[in-house]
Amino acid sequence: MWNVKSTLLFVASLVAVILISMSMANADEKKTITLDQVSTTVSELPTKVSSWGKSEWQKTKDFQKASWEEAKTKWPWNKIFKGNQ
């Protein structure tokens, strides 16, 4: 089943795949992070988290308000007790 030619071809293709993968893994530039960048990021973090939380809270309130308004019009008890509207 495996002769010398097919074994060598398999090993050569395996080595080629490994070398290509290693070269692709090292394609990114090495980025250095300075202490100033870290301190700036850390100092901005509470503001970013707070503004994200406020915006998510507002989106949730808007969604709940819209869905409640829609539910009030589709609720079956409204049609039963108030007639057809």
C-alpha cells in the first residue's frame, strides 16, 4: 500500500504544510505596548464601561416600552372586555 515514492511524497507535503503554517503564524509584526498606552487604557476603562452600561440600559428600556405597547394592542383580554377595536 505505501511504497517509498508515496511515503516520500507524503512526508514532503507534510513538511511543506508545516513550513507554510509557521511562516503564516509569524507574519504579524511585533507590536510593543508602552506603559503610557496601558495607563491611558486603564484610566479610560471606567468611563467606557459606564457609557456602555447606560446605552445598553437605554436600549433595553426602549425595547421593553415598544414591546409593551405592542402587547397591549394584541392582548386577548383587551378584545374580550373592550370589544373589537
